[in-house]
Amino acid sequence: MRAINKLTVKEVDNLSKPGLYADGLGLYLQVAVGGSKSWIFRFMKNGKAKKMGLGSVNLVSLKEARDKAFMLQRKLMDGTDPIKERDAERLAIQIAEAKAMSFEDCASTYISSHRAGWKNAKHADQWQNTLSTYVFPQLGKLPVAEVDVGLVMKVLRPIWTEKPETATRVRGRIEAILDWATAHGYRTGDNPARWKGHLDKLLPKRQKVAKVKHHAALAYSEIASFMSDLRAMEGVSPKALEFAILTATRSGETLGALWSEIDMENALWVIPGSRMKAEKDHRVPLSKQALEILRNLPREDDNPYVFIGNRGKGGLSSMALLMTLRRMEREDLTVHGFRSTFRDWAAEQTAYPNEVAEMALAHTVGDKVEAAYRRGDLFEKRRRIMADWADYCGKSGQSSDNVLPIRGTANV
């Protein structure tokens, strides 16, 4: 028995001479110079002598040290190197701790990494604000690996029927962040925020809980009178709004227009994909009325913007066109709604094919077969429809064969 339990508790307490004192089964008491004491497990593996620390005497008793030594001998009998096993366990813990990022940490990193790629500078702020308001109170401090469908539903259920548009965006943003976390190894498994085949079985469709709100639009029969009032106004903003209406473009596309995108000689405006909703370059034919607006705009040295702002060297603010409508006391309208006015006019007052009007609005063709057969952008046909639209807005013509009341098939 003394071959394995050589030391006593009293000896462990009293030994003070530096050295190693064997207890058996590879267990040693190590007394260091200065008097500190610790437990050492010594063993042979693949012909090499190794030693492994088991802790200080102040923390590990003689009995606990013997139990540890016994378990390590069992591992050696099974062919396991206890040092390698311990190092692997420590590494696994370190990796687990490194991966235990909170949902909020992942969200912040996601927003930072995608900020440069978002077209609108305010997009990142919108992400941060919606997450801070609706998501972080429930998920923010939790490890992203622990986010499950129950937690996602806890976020979405209170706002799904009350604020369906916001809730839809929140769900999509949670899904994107969790996908990012999975791709980076911070979580595994299916995405609990995915819609198709998952949350669509737990939550009603958005169309079921709220009616779609369309942008307020002006009737096309009133566009000429509206344009007459608009042209009577002074300043750059009214000119920008008129230009947006004549080109049937979105407000952001007009406000961000640069002179480098304009080809006056060929009556062409090329909007880069970075500013387009579909992320593809969009060629806009410019009517003679649109060109006239451009020729008469004020310009500043070193200012690349077509529609210059009142301060600095930048363009108009994002609110400029809406404020013009307010000055006209037309709060019932939205800038985007004039695209609907154009679309209604094209459908009801012209014989242009549907796809010509759709491509003038830079809408993506939904039918894959149609898209495959029609790879061009119908530019010359769009040049004619935009010229007719500009004439209609000023009631200066309507002489084209494509504008009703002409009957029959248009030669387009």
C-alpha cells in the first residue's frame, strides 16, 4: 500500500525542502524554492517522459490529487495522452467563448460590413433604429447561437398585425443577421427567422393583416394643369420635380443625378446601377422638354450634381421634392406617385405595349420566358413614349400615332 499512498497530509503540510516527493501512480508533490507547493503527474508516453500540473496544494487536497492521478492513469491505459486531451479541451473552450457573440454584436458587425454597399446612407441608420427598438430588447444580449424560433416569434408577434410593414422588415433583418452569423461559424442549423416553409406557417401573410398602401398619385387628366403650376415656381427644386416627372424616375435617382451621367448631344441619361433599385444601369431617353430644363439649370464650379443645393457643393436634400409639393399645397400627393400617373396614362391613353412602359419605369420583367426572349431595353421605343408623355404633360401635342384616340395597333 505504501507504494501508492506514500505521503501523508502532515508530510504535505510540513515538507519545505525544494524537490519532488513521490506519492505513487505518477503523483508527486513539488516543493519549489521559496516554499510554494503543487501537484505534478509524471508519466511516459511513446518513450518520452512528460509531466502535467494538477494544481496548487492550497487548492487541491492530497485526496483530490490522488483521484486525479488515478483517472489520468486510466486514460493512459486507454491510449490517451492526458496533456494533449487537456490542451484540446482548453482550445475548445476558447473557441466556444470566441464564438459566443451576442446577437447585438453580430448585428453591429453586419451593419458595419454592409454599410459601404448600401446605396442610401440612411439605410444603416434605419437598420440600427429598427433593431434597437424591436429586436435588441429581446435578443440583443443573448448569444446568437441560442436564438431560436420561439425568441424570433417573441419579437415579431406583438408587431405583426399592428405594424405589418415594419414587422416584415424586422423579420428580414433578423434573418439576414442570423445567416451572416451561420456563415461565420457563430451558430449552426436552420435559420429560425426564414419565411418560406417556416414562419409563413406560424404567422398570417402581410396581405391578410393590412391593406397595401399605394403612393398617392395624381390623375393623368390633371397632369397638364399641375405642370403649369409647377413651372410657374422659382428655384431648383421645382425644376428637379418637373424633371423627375418627365423622366418617370424615382426621387433618389433624380436628386442624385450627376452631369457626368448626362449626354446632352444624344439626349441620354445613364443612371448607374449603384443608384438603381434593380442594381442595373438604366438608360433614360431625354425629351426636348427635359433637355430644356437641363440647359437652363444653374451650375457651380466643382459641383458634379445636376440639381445643386443651397449650401455647399452638394445636391438637393432628400426632402426637396416633397417640400415643393407642400409649397404647392399638394400634401395629398407623393413624388413616387407620379410614376403611377405615367403608368396609368400609358395604359389608358396610348397604344404602347405594356413592356415599353414597364421598362421606362425600370421595372424588372417578372416572366422568365419573356425576359429570355427580350434582352434589350427597347430604348428607341421608350424614346418615343417619353416624348409623347412630355407633350401630354404640357398639352403641346398628342400628335403621335401611339396616343389615343387613335384606334388599332400602334406601329411601335
